[in-house]
Amino acid sequence: MKKKPNYRLRRIVALVILILLILVPILIFNRANISHIPTKIKYSEYKSIVNSLYKVDFSNGEVRDMIETLKKKKKINEIRYDYIESLKDKGYSKDTIIYVLKNLSKTEMTKLLNRKYDKDLEEYVLINGFDYSKYNRYLSYQKNNKNVKKEDIVLRIELKIDLDNYEDTEEIEDPDSLLAYVNKHRYISKDYEPSDLVDMDDKYSNNYYGVNKLRKEAYEHFKEMVDAANKAGIEFLADTTYRSYEDQEIIYNNYAYEHTKDETDKYAARPGYSEHELGTAIDVSNVWYIEEGDEEYEWIQKNSWKYGFIMRYKKGKEDITKYAAEDWHIRYVGVKTATLIHNKGITFDEYWIKYVKKDN
């Protein structure tokens, strides 16, 4: 006897297939919205902000990261959903929107939204070290220096190159560091003296006017460098090394007595602002101060980095260092740092902003 077909089971299977045919495309089409459900539930109290972030194409992970960042910075209550959508409507990219939400105050954001789309802002936001609080200074410098790249403008404003000498100064916190950075906006305490200064031997130093002193590590490397130079038939000595605040004050005042203020600030550091006060700087000489073209200069330029020294104030870099070139002035920074500076052809100023300050 033939088994009777199970029509009920067939109808159930057909119904399931029909439901799947309808449901699967819907699920596929709305998979993004479905994946957002856990995030929307978790941040339901910020519903309008979350929805706006999704409207401008933030991924689920980006929404979570943004909300958490805004919570940590206590900026949640400063952000309105229409800020986000208005930024997108004006044409700003996701990168710019992220930066604006994270870094601008409510007042700054309102002012930004009241202005036209700013293409420069879009480009600056992508540069490491960009600081919106200095944006007007970037634009001002850019206007007067049209050939300078935006990346370099950000760096130069960080170095305060757009400011007058000795304007907006700050005391350095780590003068004992071999990477301590002193310039015309960063000074050393009047009372500072390195604790590891050592007397230099006559073989390596011109001690005619008194025994020169240098920090121990710098001295050991300087001796190695001089010995290597001597083997190559090159001779030079340390002429000026560590100076106290009082020593620097005498030098500056003597120079100022015979020169204009601008000339003095170009060639001499004010007391507290000289690298010599760190105990890691050396003016080298061979009877006279060494200058470009001298065989000693050529040897030092090619080899000093191997011993941890850099030529601190080079020709062509005056607009960054704010000092006239000093071919005889070298500075100990350690072999690793000196090698990087040598290979990249940058100043210590640029190195400090890009590597030391960034890491801090």
C-alpha cells in the first residue's frame, strides 16, 4: 500500500522557504542597522548623537570610540546632533569631523559652523601636531610664507618662529636631560648647574683662561672624537664649554655694549637661554674658531654624529634656530639622536618637536 504524502510537512517547509526568501534579503539589506543595535542600546541616552554619527557614515566601532572619547573628555553635553550633520553638510570629511568633535569647545564649534567650508582646515587636521588653538597663527604665517609647506608651518609655529625673540617664554623642566632643549623661548633656571661636570684635560681643551668643564658623558665622547680626528691628522680642542648664568650674562652684556639689540640677539644668547649652561655644548677651535672650509670643519661635519655630537647652528637653518650660523658650535645629544639628526638633515629644534615633545 502506497504511503500517503505528508502534505502538512510540505506546507511547513514551503512556508519556511518563503519566509527565508523574504527575510534573508531584508536582513542582508539592513545588516548594518542590525549590527548597530547593541551600540544604540548601550548609548541610548545619547541617541541623537549616535544616530547622527551613523548618518555621516561612521562605522559601529567609530561610534563607540567617539562616544567613549567624548565621555572621558566630558564633552558629551557640548555636542548636539545637528553639529555633526551640519559639518557633513558643509562638506567636511570624517577626519575633520572627528577632530572637531574631540578637540573644539562648544563656542569654537559654533563659530566654525557659522563660516564657509574651510579647505585649509581639512588639510591641517591631517598633520601631526596640529593644534586648533593656533590655527589663526598657521594661516597668518602661511599668508606671509606661501612657499612653506603646511607640515612645516605647523612645526614652525610649535617652535614659536612667528613670535618675537624671548616672547612667550617658559622654563625647561628637565635641564639634566641630554635632550634638554634651550632656545629663545625656553630658558634654564638661574640657579641650575649640572651635577656631573668634570674638568677637561689640556690634551682636549684650551685651559689657558681657566679649566673648562663638561658633563661627564659628553666629555668621554668628545675625547673619543678628538682621538679619532688626531689619528686622521686633524687637530682641534674645546675652546668654550660650560658657562654659568653669570658667565653668560657677562658675555651677552659685553656684546650688547658694542652692537644693536637685533645684532646681539642674532649672535649671542641672553643669560639663561644658552646651551653652554647645559654643560653639553662646545665651541671648538684650532688656534681660531673653526669655520666652514677648514679641514677641521669638514672632518667634524662628516664624523661628529658617530660620537653623539651635532653641529647645532648650521647655515641655511637660521630661520629655524633664530641664530646666525656658528660653524664651531657643537652639542652632545647621544649617538642615537645624533645619527637620526644627521641622516635626516634636520636641526635639533625640529628633532625635539617631532620626536621628544611628541613622545611626551
